[in-house]
Amino acid sequence: MGAFLTLSTSVAVILLVIRGGLCVDIIGGYEVAPHSRPFMALIYGANGKPICGGALIKENWVLTAAHCNVEGGKVTLGAHSEKAKEKEKQVIRIAKLIRYPCYSSMSRENDIMLLQLQKRATRTKAVQPIPLPTSDDDPKPGTTCTVAGWGQTQNRLRKLSDTLREVNITVISRQICNDNKHYNNRPVITDNMICAGAKKGGKDSCTGDSGGPLRCNNVIRGITSFGKPNKCGAADGPGVYTRLTKGYLQWIRKTIGGA
């Protein structure tokens, strides 16, 4: 998975955004059936270009990654194609960005953010919030999870996918992810993160997929965060996802409250 950063972020900080980061579309995946992932959000920056993905968790709240530079932007819900006019689409401006306290672009810790929308989305077959998990289970190594987005489909082709794509990836132990054949503790993959990809590479998120949900056994467990620059799908640079820990879940519930 390559880097997933916003346009304004330094190249040294590699996170998952589209045209400013390095790598985050779906590598080695498949196009999903139109509108079959009704919780997926496509997030645009102030310049009107797609920046990140996200997950609708309440009619007026979207969960995404803190590194996404979406101030003054908008969210499109119910999309399958990024470019096509679709009757299912609902476009809503972002009213407020709330990053988790102590987010660090250097350590990549706390890469989680809530977007409050200017109005509530209308629930339809194509637009439905995804339930938050009732526990903070840490997916075990070997667990198959899925990640979706509109990001790049080829490592060095700076072109995003027009349609929503998804890929199955496998959770990798933090010990392996931190060894000298992978991230070598730069940065350290912590208990607040999930490392996932494919042993031989070829399956990953990439530029433009940042902020999208990682689902394991159909439960959201993480948020697409970062990978190695220019190495989407590389065996030595699996994607890293912010894990929805107890602390993060408590913060989310407290923040969205009855809003």
C-alpha cells in the first residue's frame, strides 16, 4: 500500500489520500456491486477533488482518517461511480472536523477523525450507517478482512478508480510487521494499529483509500491509515489501519452523542 497523505502533507509523512499522497486505491481487488456498500463515503477537499474515503456511522457523522485534508470539503454518500450522475447520491457539506486528540503525523498514532455533516443524510437502500462494533476485539493474525475505496488500482498509475472497489486482505502480526523485512519499527506498528495485506503482496489499499473502513467478519475494526511510499501491494509494505480500540470507540460515542 503506498502512502496516504493529503496534498498539503510533506512527502515524508505517507498516508492514504489521493493526489497528494503516494498510494491508496485498491490493489488486486474487484469492483463491488453498485450501491452494495451503503456506508461508504467519498470525501472531497475544498478544491472539489476526491481526497479520502470514510464510513457513515450516523446520519450526520462520517468516520475517517485524521490525516485527510478535507477542510471546506463535502461528502458524497450513495455513490458507486465517482464521476457519473447517480440518483442514489447525496452530497452534503462538512460542517465540522474533529480529529482525535494527539494525532501525530510522524508516529501515525491516533489517525482517526470525525466529520459532522451540515445536515442528516436520508436513509435509503444506497445510504445506510454502519454499526459501530460492540467490542474492541483485536483481529488475530490470519483473519481475513476487507477494505474498499475509490483509490489507485496500480501502484505508480496516478489515476483513481471511477468505481468503488474492494479487496480481501489478511491480518499480519505486529511482530512481523515491525521486523526488518517490513516496517523495521519506522514507524512502530502499535496495539492501536492493524497491519494487513498478503504474504506475497498484490493485495492492498492505495492512494485515495485513506479513511475507508477495514471490516473483519463484516464488523468495522479499523480505518485505512498508511503504507510505504510508492509500494502499494508490496509484500514488505502491507497496509496499516487505525484499530478501533475501546478508547477510540468511547471517544466516538461521546462525540456524536445525540447529535
